[in-house]
Amino acid sequence: MRKLETIIFKTLMILSLSMIFGVLLYIVYVIFSAGLPSLSLEMIISTPKSGYYYGKEGGILNSIVGSLYLALGSIILAIIIGLPVALMLNIYSRKYKRFAAFYRFLLDLMWGIPSIVFGAFGFLIMVWLGMRSSLGGAIITVTAFILPIIIRAMDEVLKQVPGGLKEASFSLGAGNRITAFNIYVRQAFPGIITAILLSFGRAIGDAAAVLFTAGFTDSIPDSLDSPAATLPLAVYFQLSSPIPEVRQRAYAAAVILTFIILIISFSSRLLSRKFRKHQIKF
């Protein structure tokens, strides 16, 4: 009976894995087969020209640069805020387990909030402050969106650090700060890098959070107060066009976005392996 159960569940596991992998391959195939014919060097290195949205010349460099600005700005803010919070939950709050559990519960709730809600909230705050749609407003909104993700991802990694390291550090006279940054961060560094890169992928690929806050422009943003185009919004706006050439360019933009996210995913794996050798083995 146990052998039969093992065979059944192993078969279900293989079928589920094959289904997920097959769906991923199908999505990548559809996007690349539709977008690669329209993708060119001119499209990557040039901004939209007059008549671009009617199928004439131009490119999406404004959307590529805007997406990178937005993702880099939000991930830097998220690291500055999120890493100390994750360290607090694992070092400073170990004596207050109820507080840490409640805080993690709130972060899990925030993680489940749709990104469009963060976009609407960011838009209301910007209206209240008298701000216009801009790169800075979008960075703040996306930071709020990815903060629960990056904090909980770092938190789960830091929870895996053996408690004996903290005790050994304190026994040698080190304080909380040295223990946090010299012991915990070093030991959990591969997982922290993975959390950062995965959050970067979420930041660069989300359209709903920036729909109301980033605006859209055909030029490259030169300040935080300037509106910014992003690749997800470029895909969204161009797919709604009745002109076939413009819709094909939307798929080309989707190819670039997918390629960036695939690079981030593979980089997180490679960097995790590279930095894992610096961990203390037990």
C-alpha cells in the first residue's frame, strides 16, 4: 500500500512539474515568436519619433531606461528600509516573539494586497501632496509594494542562521550591530542577494503599481519630478492599438522585459552559488 501511494504521489508531482514547466515554455514561445520579428537594434536604442504610435519609426529606449530607473530606485529604498527591519525581527526582537509574529503577520497581509491597490494609494497620496505623475512618485509606490516581499524573503533567510552564531558572537564581546551585519548578513548573504534580485524582478515587471503614478512620456526622464515610461506600460498601451505594427511592437517590448527578468532569475542563482562558499559550514 505504501509503495502504491509513493508511486501515485510521485507521478502527480512529475505531472505538476511538467505542467508548470510546459506553461512557462509556452508563454516564452508565444512572446518570443510574436515579438522577435519586430525587434530591432533601432527599437532598442531610439526613443519614439513622430508617428511612432501609428506604426512609423522610433523605439522604446525611453521605456527601457524608465523601467531600470524605477526598479533600481525602488530596490535601493527597499534595501535601506527592509534589511534593518529583517535584522530587527531576528536579533533585536527574539525576546519579544509575539511582537515579531504579529509584525510578520502584517507583512504577510501586505504581501497579499494587489499591486493596483498600492498604485491607487500612491496616487491618492500624490494628489494630497500636490504632486504630479512622476518617476519619484512611482519609485515610492513600487517601494511600498515590494517592501513586504523583500523583508519577508530576507527574514526567512535570516531565520535559517544558526542561533549558536549569535551566542558565540555575544560571548566574544560583540554587540547587536556587529552581530547583525558581520555575522548574520555574511552568513545569509546568498539568500539576501536572491531576495533582492527577485524583488527587482517584481519591481521592473509590474504595471498596476505605476499605472497612476509614473505617467508616460516619449522622452527619457532627467529628474525624479519627470514622468517616466516603463516597459509594462509600453506593452499595455501598444497592445490596445488598432494598428497591427504597433501591436507587434508591444510583443517586442514584452520580449525585452521577459529577457531582463530571465537574466535576473539566472543571476540570482549564480550569485547565490558564488557567495555560498563564504558561509560558515555546520
